[in-house]
Amino acid sequence: MKQAIRNFVIIAHIDHGKSTLADRLLEITGTIPGRSMKPQFLDQLELERERGITIKMAPVRMNYVYKGESYILNLIDTPGHPDFSYEVSRALAAVEGAILLVDATQGIQAQTLANLRLAEKAGLKIVGVLNKVDLRSHDLDPLLKEVADLIHVSPSEIFKVSGKTGVGVEELLGGVIERVPPPYVDINESKRFRAMIFNSFYDDHQGIIASLRVFSGTIKTEDEIRFAATQFSGKVKMVGHFLPTMKASSELNHGEIGYLVMGLKDPEKIRIGDTVIKRDEKTEPLPGYKEPKPVVFVSFYPEDAGEYDELRTAISRLRLSDSSFQVEPDYNEVLGRGYRLGFLGRLHFEVTAERLLKEFDLQVTNSFPSVAYRVKMKNDKEVEVRNPKDFSEDNSGVFEPIVAIEILTPLVHMGRVMQLKEMFRWRNVSNELHDNRAIIKAEMPLAELISDFDDRLRSASEGYASFSYEFTEWQSLEANKVEVLVNDEIVPGLTRIIPKERVMRESRIIALRLKDLLPKQQFAQAIQVKAGGRILARETISALRKDVTGYLYGGDRTRKMKLWKKQKEGKERLKQIGKVRISPEVFNQLLKSDAE
């Protein structure tokens, strides 16, 4: 059986057609009947369909007959956005091969290269594929050669397909079977059961369901097993395969990908990357995964303080399927109890916030997204500050995280892309020219990257440029803590750490933007921006005006004056007790870079 299994992933830049190609594979192998087929079938999250991107990896088992032989093809569809590269790395550890998909109309992009490096590091067999050839049927030779050179094969070994029409997809299936090796057999471990958990999710009826890749041995219902890292042990209630819906089976064997149910309810008992073994066997655990390092930190607070327990449960459930974000309790004097979450990027944060609303119906207030800073105190003790409100200006040094960024852009847009250099504080800039494309390499502060760099780059390149990045080092920075007050109350979520040379300008812009973004109330709202103990900017939002004397006609003016006085006193009372709520939409607008 193991020789007839092929485990592989599809990796590509975002929007290069991974999910559409997966649809054709499901259709051609008969895994999904034509009447049940729908676009982006493996994208099960509502958010994935709304945004048109893959957020979660999705495994599926396909049965296919090739040259008279029956094969089991285990496919894992992966995300393409750099914020979800951890999803990709987890999928790569569960397979032997990877389809590297390149859009024939866009060519090789930044995340194409980044995902290829991950796949090569994992030792996978790479199968090169040009997709969307129906949109570019001529002049493919230069791109074929470019992709072939990238993976060190002949251009004749690159498959030409259309995920939309199905052209070339059957030939690709044959290529996967012939080129991707079957699961490796370790003679010394072949009898001992070892499997790795590469994903998990929660079911209201069955509890936690773990997605497994079996590396050796067999697991059956009623087997007693143990998780190597958490040491949790119990009895197997069910195993099965993803077809792509869950289908129970009697056992999972060496080389197979499937799922495991134990009736487990506590998320703390299971970890992504953990090794599953038989309870009484002494077996070396599998390498697992490198712990992801969050780069964007945001505090979440329930709008209704009574929903704190619901927020805790929701975050625990989300962590089952997305172990890449980190969680720690947080408390705010105004907003109450909440959680400080660490994310892999801005999109990762936005998606998680939307999932809390759509999947758990939780209204939350979040703080302004920030990065971590290293602060050296006067006593030489160094602390990592993840929440701007904890930043002390009584320090002897501040260090900010720096990322190395690689931008791919058509030559025609290179000049406009290079104009972003000053706006986003690039340094050590270099470029390489390749035919009609340029590769720009630079270093920049992570704080700049999580603002609206993505939007600015797309605008400068008319949507044709792409980028990838990775953390490199910590760099010295002179910075101030900037606080925003509305009606003399600090708005906790708007506190930011800003470079000193930008503090005055940013303060004025924040005040003006808040004046435009905040809705009017029945009372006037004073907006102040403070840094270093000084008020640097102030704006006032006037109160809503209602004509309380409109129904009066003629008569003594004294009556009107009494009504105006009563209205004024009412507004003063409202001003004393009125609270100003900053909506998530306002936070997102303020997140935009202030450079125009």
C-alpha cells in the first residue's frame, strides 16, 4: 500500500490559482461529484470565500487510477500570503512533494521564491507548473525557462495547465505520481507507531479533532495512545480520512494522512507538531515544528465585560486550528479584562478579528497594532515591551525590530517603488535587474511594514509588485510614547511608540484624522495628543445641533431662552458622563501610513 501513496502540497504566490487547481484535481479524480462541486471547494471558512484567499491549509484524500494502477493521492492546499507562511511550513513537514504553481500572466513572484525555499529546505521533490495558460497561450518559452532554471530542470519538465478549464491537469496528476516519491520506510521504526499532528480543530459533538500524518506503524480504533510533548494519554475513539469531508476508517497506516478523535475537550492537552505514539511504547518523537515568532501585538477586549469567558473560549478554539498566534492575559483600566495576542502580520491580525465576529458572534474592541521593542532601563536591565502603554521613556536605549525585505517589480514601475524608500525608512538598498523585472532588497523597520506598506507598494506598481520578508536584527531607535485623549480621558488602544523625528507631525495628523473619523455626539469632544508630558496637538468635534425651539411659533422670546439653557445644561451633563467608543474601523483607518 505505501508504494501507492503520494503526499504533496500546492505552493504558490497569492492569487496564482492554487484553490482553482485543487478544484480540478478533485473533479478529475472523482473525489467530488460534479453536482456537488463549487469554486474553492477546499476553502471552507466563510472568510476565505469573502476575501478570495486561502487562510487555512486543507488536506484531502483522492483515489486515482494511473496506467492501470490504483493510487492514493493526499493533497494539502496551502495559503499564499506571507502572513500564513507558518501554515505552509507545517504542511511541508507532512508530505514528500510540492507542486510549485506559477501564474503564466504574472510570472514568478516574491512568495513563489519564499515558498520554494521552504520546500527545498524540507527536502521535497518540486514539480514545476505554469497555470492559467488559457490566458497566455503564446510566448510562454521565456517563462518556462525561468521556472525551469529556478528548480534546476529542463523546460520540457514544466507542466502547462489551466486550473479553470482543466487543460493539462490529468498530465500533471501523472507527473505527480511519477516524480513524487512514496513515503519513506525506516526499517528500524516500521513497526512502531509514530504520527505527527499538523493541524487540529474543534467539533461541538466530537471534541478536538487532530489532523495526522502517519510516519510509521498503524493506528486503530480502541488503541491506547499518548502525546509525546503534553504526555496526555487516552483511547482512540475514531480515525478516518478527509474525502474532503471526514470519513471514518478502521485504521490509519504508514504514509497516510487522516484524522484522530479521542473525545478530548481541553485545548491545552494538544499541540501542533506533537508526536502521537502508542501509550506503552518508548519511541523517539518526531522533530515537530519550529515555534513561530509573532511580530504584531494587539489587545482584544469584549465590548460587553460579561462576555470575557466567551472571548477566552473563542480564542482557545481558534488556537486549535491556528497555533501561530500567541496569547497572554491583559487588563486595561477602562476596557477591563482581555487578552494580548501576538500575530505573524497585519493580515493575520485582521483575519483573526473577523473570525471572532463571524464564527463566535463576539464584538470586541482592539488596541492599535504594535510591534515589540527592546528597552534598556537605567539599571541596565533589558525588557521586551509588547504593549505601548508599558513603554517607559525613562530608559537608556530603545531597539526596534528590523526585517529584510525582497520586492519583485516590473522594471517599468521600479522608479515609483524606489520612491517608497524615505517614506518607510529603508536602508542598505540594492537591486538586481532580470530581463523585464527588478528584485529590490532592503532593510526596514517592522513597524513600517505593518502600517500600509502593502497598499502603498501595490499603488506604486499598479498591483504588479510583490514582496516577502524575514526578521534580521534589532536596531537602535530614539522614540516617544504618544497618547491620545478624548474628553481628557486616555484612549488605551491608541497609544503608540513613534520615532522622535516624526512625533510632532504624527500627533497633528492623528488629531485631524480622529476629528474626521469620530462620529459627532450630543456633546463637544476635545481631542488631544500628548507626548513627553506635553500636549502636541488639539482638535474639537462640535456637538450635534438640534433646534429645540423649532416647534415654537411667535410668542415671548423668554420661552426659547429657557429651552436653550436647558439644552446647554443637558449637553454639559452628557459631557461629564459620556464615553467615546473607538470602533475597529477607526483603528484600521488610523493604521494607514500618514505620508501622502
